[in-house]
Amino acid sequence: MTPKNSFLIALALTAASAPAAAQEQRSTGCRLRIDTNATSWVIRGHDPYGGAQPSGTFDLILTNEGDQPCEVFPVFALDKEGFGLRAASGPHIPYSLLDLYGDQDATPLGGRAMRKPSWRPVVVNPHGQQAVRYMLQIPPEAITSDGLFSQNVFVEAEDRDGRTIAGRRLVLGIDVLPSAIMGLSGAFRRSNGQALVDLGELKEGTAKLPLQLHIRSTRAYRLAVESTNRGTLQLAGTDWSIPYQVAINDKVVPLTGGGSYASPSGMAQRRDNLPISFVIGDPAQKRAGTYSDTLTISISVI
């Protein structure tokens, strides 16, 4: 019985020591972990009419917990979907992803970035870290509405033989703010930041002036129109006045309070050129002089 018992005890000791040996083996070589400086690589709060290039920089942090250097190539791949940032509906937005560490294109255009022989490897020393910075860029003309546009991707660290030794899921995206801008063209001149419109000799009827509002908006919008004199042209320093109306895109806008013009509803980008005209009331029996009013037109998205 003694030899048998001794054999069983030896076997138990061998089995107990196996995990320690395996742990020692795993602690050698390259052991890479991929972290990021942000959980999502999203360009936040982009105003499409603010004049700024839609771009942002983000970092991968490669950590080597092993005893040997890691020499890897980070490669981006898509998560079973077509290329492009997307919202719940609407067209996809193309983008580019530039590796600033190696000055190489990391965009997964065909579903996976094409690793080229000229790519610079990332070397991470034992028990060390290496940051790799990327720039996410989006062509401004590709942005046609507001909202959050995103795409899930994987980044995989490959060795020279193409074996993946670490990976991480990321979200790329851009958050486009609802925004609108407005401009004026035609028969006016500027003075102290205001547009001055000369209606000429006042006659009853529509004043024929080439005047247009130019609107760019990420979605439907509303124009609010306010008249200082509540729809009358006033002779300064007197009680003399002449009623008038303003029409935007041939729609008369009330000037006695709360006047507005709304575009057709929808979430798509709008580019509108709206003619403005003025309908003058009867100026008969009015004192001669310069009659005027101040109109304030403001725009908001809806």
C-alpha cells in the first residue's frame, strides 16, 4: 500500500505545481493591453456653420505587461457594417483616420485598414507604455443634418506575422449641433452694423426691390420678425405714420406682434433663398418727410 500511496501523493503535488509553472510561462514575452484616453472617439459639439474643420485627436495607450518588447501594428476594422458614420436614418458620413505616430492612413475603407510594408511599427518596452495618436477628420460638405453619427470599430494590434495579440472595441463619431445661419443680399447698404433699405418714394402697393434672405440650416427653421413700430413707418418726432406689411417668400408676416415664417418640416439640411417685399399702405394726406421702422429678423431651428 505504501508505494501506491506515495505515487498518489506525488501525482497530487505535480498537479498542484502545474498552474504556477503555467503562470510563470505566461509572464514572459510580450503581453499587450490596449487602453484609450476616451471611451468613445466622438467629435463633440460641432457647428457646421462655425467655420471650424470637423476633426479631433484621440490616443491609444499600449501597455506591455510582459518581459520582452512588443512590436505591433494597430489596425482598424469595421464591426460587420458598411463604412461611414451613421445616425438612425439618412446617408452615411465618410471620414478619415490618420495615424499621427507613424504618419499613415488607418482608415478602414474596405472594412479593414490596409497595412502596408512602409508602416512604422509601434514598439512598447517591457513593463512600459506607448501612446499612439490618431486624428479623426470629416469632410465638411458631407454633413447634411444634425445629430449624433457614429460607427463601431475594432482596433487590433498585429505582430509582423499578422497575428492579433491584443484588441479593443471603439466608437468613432461626430455630434453635429442643430444650427442655422442667415444672410441678406440685394438693394440695401450697411450702416453701424444694420442693413438700411431705401423704399424710395412711398406709393401705395408693393415696393419692387431686389432683396433676398439666404438661409442655411441643418433642419427646418423658423424666422421671427419684430417691428419696432408694430407695422408702421413713422415720421420721426411726430405722430404721422403709414402702415405697411412685409412678405417673406410671398407670405405676409404679421408685424403687430409674434410674426413668423416657418420652412417646411423635416430633418434634412436646407439651403433657401427667400425674396422679401414690402407692401405699403395709403400715404395720401401724410406730411412729407422720411418715414422709417426697424425690423428685426431672427432664425431658430425647429
